[in-house]
Amino acid sequence: MEVWVLTSSVNDYNQHGDYFEGVFFEKPSAKELSKIVNMSENYCEEFIIGGKGRDYPESVWYNLEYFKK
């Protein structure tokens, strides 16, 4: 089984940990991600799919991870 898992993290004094945002059986497109995270497709392509982390000065960022069992 292969899945892509989207989580979000909050950089805050009171660390909140990771939050589950969604799971996908195929690598999601920027368009799919933009609907979930309410960000532009360009942001999703560059920072989520492209793995650049977060865009300063955001305190919330998203992580897309691939899991295979």
C-alpha cells in the first residue's frame, strides 16, 4: 500500500504538534492541495510539493510525506 499524507505544523510558543490534513492514494496535485489548505496553487507547488518548507513569516506550514508498506 502506498499513500501520501498531508500534515500541518504550527510554530508557536505553545507547540501544537502536527495535525492531520488529508491522505491521498496518488501524489496530489497543487490544485487538490490548494482546496485543502486554502492557499494558491503556486504556493502548493513551490512549498508543499516542492518541499521548500514554509514561506516567511508564516507560523503554519504543511508537510507532504510518502509512505509505502
